[in-house]
Amino acid sequence: MEYPVWYVLVCLAIAAFFSWLLYGKRDVFPEMNPWLKKLIAAFRFLSLFLISFLLLSPLLATNHREVQKPKLVFLRDNSSSITAVGKKSYYEKEFVEEWSQLKSQLESKFDVSSFVFDEEISANENVNYNGKVTNLSAVVSQIRDRFSNQNLGAIVLATDGIYNQGNNPVFVSKELGVPIYAVGLGDTLPKKDLLINLVSHNKYAYLGNNFPLEITVEAKLCQGLSSVIQIIDESGQVKASQDFQIAGNRFQKQFSFMLKAEKVGMQRYSIRLQTIKGEVTTSNNTAEAYIEVLDGRQKVLLVYANPHPDIAALKNSIEANQSYEVETSSALNLKKKLEAYNLVIFHGIPAASGDGQNCIQELLKTEVPALFVVSSSSSIPNFNQLGNGVSIQTRSNTTNETQAIFNRNFALFSLSPELTSQLEKFPPLLSPYGDFKSSPGAQTLLFQKIGTVNTENPLLVFGQNGNRKMGSLLGENCWKWRLADFNQNKSTRNFDELVSKIVQYLAVKQDKSQFRIITKNKFQENESVLFEGEIYNDSYELINQADINLMVSNSKGKKYQFVLGKTDRSYRLDAGIFPPGVYSYEASTKMGDKLLKANGKFVVSEIKLEFTTITADHQLLRTMSLATHGKFYLPKDMKNISNEIQKSENLKPVIYNYSTFDEAIHLKWIFGLIILLLAMEWFVRKWGGAY
């Protein structure tokens, strides 16, 4: 009750006062029999007391007693490995009946919940043995979370013990604190089998280049036999093949092939193993590799005023990344237009001799990004006019030896800790002697250290002139950095990383398209294909008033139509699960009178994890049962599980006692009592002759 208990006395006083006021005087209803008058006064008193008492919001406590039967969870494996070695008919018919009988024997005494599982649990008990992945640890964790704080008594688990994702399920099983009665499915005897265990390859290849494809092959109980491995492209042409002999009953061999990227786009290569007679399954004799072939590498031009060792050092480091193609030329012999390149590096240009001035004028008419390396042949006054984020006021034609100091506040791109620590150990460069001034928008990656003094003078700085990114290395002899890196580390990976990051930042083009479709280029067959869409207006602001239509087509021409759903500022679509294969998509939308389109490709790859290991692991199931104080059974002994569970002293009902509180004003019977009292008062008063 929300008010003090003494308020009840107030309710009694109020009821008594108004009852007396109506019936207590002698001249009230004198013709009525006195005992009837007292009776109707009692009715009025009780009804007034109940009404005033209910206004105090009293609470009524109700005690409850609930008996909860022990819960049993039946888990049945739905993965492909169950029927990979045969007995499919048994697991689809006889085992289903035996499993159902076991559950029915226990349902009278226990609360039975039944699930099937592969990657996760499902309450749908339709078993088709088409699960592509088995994650036993995740399944046990989901049962633990779902039945936490409940009277979980035991788990009956029917599986072959094969898991190909997640952690060892034994450790998670111990945390449950309930016994696991495991039923071992599948076959523990090794069978003759030849299979592809692993396929490794790059995600991308460039048109005309060779790319590696590595395949790991395993064979079991196939000693003395031979087979052939073949790589076949989409047209059915055999691109590579190799015969091999199987040297033992537990055989493994890695094959390496070099293939040439001959067509642009997503290319599918089928890997096939010639079947051996008597194999238990041939589903694992094939695999597929999907490689996206790009239409060429980014082009980098190195233009120099005079020959210099820096040219070779920069060229070799850039070419260490296959994404770039490098051309070198002196300024006098340059014939191609700068617009043909993604990045131009000027060494010693603009030159004091005037060489390269035509190149600079051509550059300023384009948006091609540029990197300037200042050398002893550079014209500093002409360099200052480029507006690339830094200017130098020289005091003489002399130079300083300047070492690099890494700027830890640099934010345009990141460098590895190994490189940043190595930079300050590299030999000094030769930089102009003078005053250096950076523009407000410039970003300095390296400062100059002159002798033992750390200065604020930039050594490597980046700026932007309009839409053109520009960088400046204010010193020559970076070839010494590459040589020092090799002497200290037996490789040039640190210097190559620095050059690659500089080139990557400058050469990458910002996507300014007004319509974008964002998705991955590869999905697994059990993974939903997701799309995101973005539309930008002429001010480059995100908008989402228009609809986006999306059409997905497979290699056979079958089309799937979708409309992307609108989110806060953009679009999103879960297109669901697609069969394995290569798909193309085309999206369209309207912005005013403009029709905008975007297209691309993605691949859905087949999962064959369930066929990599097909020999049942009953030892794992025995370990899980032992660790949880359960037992292991074969299917033929499964009926004994019922007796074992029913005689267990640990599986007992749990009695819960609890109370609930309800406001009395919400109880309908009290409302009915008040109405009855008032009605009885009225009836008796009328019957006694009063009005």
C-alpha cells in the first residue's frame, strides 16, 4: 500500500460518518423496522469503506508453486558428412524412427526440446543432410545461452564428431554442467579416397601476367595408384595438367601451376582429380578457383633532367608491386602525353637548365598527380611556383646533409613500425640550404634532422593543388636508403614499402561518381549476398529520394529483380543466398532527368568442407561424454539412453515458490462485491417501505 496503515482508520471513520449521517438519526425512515435500518446501514458502511480503502491502492499478495520438469535437449546433426560414406537410406528412415521413439519414451517425465544443427541450431526438425559447415562448439554455446537459468538436465547428441569450424567442443561442453549422451553416427573406418584439400591463389591478376595456383591433394588407402590433376577454364580447355603417383596410404602433395591471365573479369578455373576406382566419394575430387583479372596496371612515369642513381632505385621499388608499370624518360626525349599516366615523378625538374619546363606546363593543364624530387639540378624559384605545399628560400647554392625524422602526427596513410624505426637510421640526403615553409594545408611525413638538431623543416611533404595531389621529396640520393635497407635487413622491403605507400596515395583516384553500388566480389554459398547503394546530388550530398532497381544475372542468363530498401541516407538490400556460380549485376536509378547506372560482378563459391574429412570422430564424442559425466552410444544401442536418463538421480524436478502482487482495485470480484452491497442496500430499503 502506498499510504501508512493508519489511513485505514480514516477510511473506517469516513464510512461510519456517512452511514450515520444517512441512517443514524431517529427521524430518518421512522416507519422502517429498526433491525432493517441497521442492516442497510451496514451495507452502506461496507460499500463506503471498500471504496475509500481501494483509493489507498492496497496490494494483494498471491503465492504460487510451480514444478518444472527437467529439460532434455535432443540435437541431431544435419551436415553433409553424415551421408558422405553411404547409409543414406538408414539415416533418412530407420534412424529417424529410432530417434523419435527415444524422444517419445522420455516426453512423459521430461520437458523435451529437439533441434537439428550444422553451423548453428534450428528448431526445424526437417533433416536433409545438406549442411555445408559443422561448428559443434557454437552449437553447444547456443544451447547454453538458450537454456540458461532453466532446469536443463541432459543433452542427447547425435553426430559423427566431425567439425570444420570453431573451437574444440570439449571445452565448451564442460561449461554446461550437464551430461551429454552422444550417439556416434557415420563410419570410423578409413575409406579409399582421393581429395582436394586446399586451393591457394591470389584474388587478383593483371591481364597478360602469369599468376600462381597452388593445390594440396590428399589420398587415403590409395598406395601404388596414380591419378591426374587438371586445371580447366570456363570454356572447357585444359590449361594445365600433371600425372602423379600415390606413394603411401596417407599421401599428401602440393602442386604449383603458373597460369596466364588472358581475359578481363572474374575467371573461373575448375580443378579436377581423375577418379580412382573404389573411392568412397567423388564429391571432393573437384574444386574451383575464382580470380578477377584486371585490365592493366597503373602507369607511372619517371622523368629526369639528368641521369641519377635515384631513378633506378625508385623504378625498382615501384615495380616490386605488380599493380604498377613504370616508364622512365629524360625530359628532352619524352614523347607521350602525361595524361596517359596515373602518376608522374619529376627528378630534378623543373631544372635550372630549363629542361622539363614543357612537361611542367603540360602537367598544369591536367589533374595528373605528381611527385617532385628536388636535386642539385633543380630550379628552386620555379619549384616554388608550383604550389605543391612547400616553398624554399635558398641562401646559397650549397646543400645540407639531412636525415629523416618521422612525423607521428601524419595522417594521410600509415607506415609499419619497422619502417618508421628504420627511417631514422637511413643515410642523410642532400637538401637545399635555406628556409623551408609549408603551406597550411600541407601534410609532412618526414622532417629534417641536420647534424644532431631536429628541425621543423619538411623533408617529405604532401599537398594539393586543385584536384591534383602533389608530393615533394626535398633531397636527392634516396638510392642510399635502398642500399642501406638491404645492408641492414638483407632485403629492401622497408624502402619498397615507403615508395609504394607514396605512390599508392598519390596515384589512387577518388571516386566522384554520383551513383555507387557497394558489395563484395566473393561470397560463400551459405552467405547472404548484400548490396549497399549511394546516390549523391550535384553538391555531392547523400540523398535517397529515388528508387534503385537492381538486376542480378547468372551465367545461364537467369535474371533476379530487386529494389534496394531505403535507410537513413542510403540504401541496403539483403538479396539472400545464391547457388554457386558467377553473377553480374546492373543497378539503375533516376536523379531528375538523369539516368544513372552501375554494374559489376560477384562470385558465389561452393563450400566442400564436409567432404574434406569423412571419417567419423567417435573419440571426440567419447571425450565429450566423459568430460560431462554422460555416456557414448552407437545407434544400435541408442534405446539404452532412455533407461540411463530415467534412473539418473541428478535429473529431478525443480519446485519454484514465488509471489505476485496485484492492486486490489484491479480485482473484478471486489468491484462486484461493492455493486452487490449497494444493490442489497437499495433492495432492502425499498422492501422495508423507505424511499
